[in-house]
Amino acid sequence: MEKKFNFAKQIVLNAASYIKEHLNDQLQIETKSSPTDLVTQMDKEVQDNLVTWILEAYPADHILAEENGLRHSISDGNVWVIDPIDGTNNFVAQKADFAVVLAYFENGIGQFGVIYDVIGDKLYHGGGQFDVYCNEQKLPPYQDRPLNQFLIASNAGIFERNDWGIADLAKETLGVRVYGSAAISFSKVLSGQLLTYISYICPWDYAAASIIGESLGYQIVTLTGDPVDFQTRQQIMMVPTDKLAEIQSYIYERK
Ligand code: IPD
Ligand code: CA
Ligand code: CA
């Protein structure tokens, strides 16, 4: 597994180098499900590169990825989960605060995850049998503090509408941050900078964070506290297991 893990980190860094080399290219921007759901040629090229490299090295493995309808179930065999650029809108508008994200499962069991904040140059990696690091720095497990000493992050719409009481929860904390990238938000939870990240996202957005987070005392669950399905878009939160009950006490189903 170590060879595969090292391979995963290397191809994520290679993908990021490709993005940086092409950072000032003219972008071909298309919309998908809504005017703010964007995809560029870079998302597609980076995904194509990652898929090619993985299948050249591991031809029997499978892919679940955001673009081009690659939708293999994580429960079936050796499966790589790819988000080529998480935070495409940040990429388009800011050329910063976006990440390349890769996760690897064997018959539904997460083996490792890799999240690379490309411009911040922070590689979060580990989970399964591997310790969790940000670059060369080993990350400690979740360290408990009272709610009022934490920041939280969420999707802007969920906070604005107070969906599920999330704005009420936020009032008990130091405040809310909205980063525009699930992976960047998760990386801040992993490094202890945020208590939780709450959003409405897809398996490729949360797969790597779920594997890495498990090793540090976190879990990703739906807002009803159920396991995520790794198939559909769901309302989810990444929370420290120690704080799950307290956070859930603020969450209610919108009438
Ligand atoms: C999006 C980002 C964003 C989240 C969206 C995701 P993408 O991913 O993570 O923060 O709010 O729901 O789709 O499209 O940039 O890969
Ligand atoms: Ca994404
Ligand atoms: Ca993406």
C-alpha cells in the first residue's frame, strides 16, 4: 500500500504542476447544473491526466470522478476517487484557494486520502494505515475546546438561510468562514483551525477528507447523523466524534 500511497501523492503534485504551468492560459468556461457551477478545460485535462496515470500504473483499478460521468461504486474493488480541481469558481475568479483531491478505497474501505492546496503549497495526506501530515508536519488528533473558542465553515447558502439551524449553531462559536472549496475547508478542520465544515456536496468532494479525518477523530455524516452514501449529493458535516452530540443538539430539520 505504501507504494500506491507514494504514487498517489506524486500524481497529485504532478497534476498541480500542470495547473501552475497553465495558470495564465485563456480559460474555456462552461456551466453545468447552474450559472455558478463551472467547469473549465483545466478541470477536464487534469482529470484526464490523473485517470491516465492511474490506469497506466494500475490497469485493473476503477475510477469515481467528478467530470465525464466516471461513476464506479467505491464498494466494488480498487477505486480511486478524483476531484481534479475543487474550488473551480475560486480557480476561475481568484487563481487561488483551490485543491487537487484524490482518495483510494478497496471494497469500500478507505485506504488513504490526498488533498493539495495548490497555491498554498500544502499537501495533506494520510489515513488508513498512514499517519496524517500537512507537508512534513504530523497533524495531531482533534483537541477539544468549548464551542465558543472555535470557528466553523459552511456553504454560504446554508448559513444565509439558516438551513438546519446552522446559523444558530454559528452564534455559539467565534463565527463562520466560507472558503468556496470543500477541500480547503476540510483541510482547515484537519489542522484544527475549524471545528466543523457543513455543506451540500458530492462524494469526490468529501472522500479524501473522510479517510484522513477518521485517523484524527473526525467523521463525515449527513446532517441527520447518518453515514454518507458516497453516491449522491448530500447535506453533510465533518465533525469531531467527541463533539457530534453537542453539534447535533443545534441541528433541526427545516419545517
Ligand atoms: C465545489 C466546491 C464548493 C462547494 C460546491 C462544490 P467544485 O466543488 O467544493 O465549495 O460549495 O458544492 O461542488 O465544483 O469546485 O469541484
Ligand atoms: Ca468539488
Ligand atoms: Ca471539481
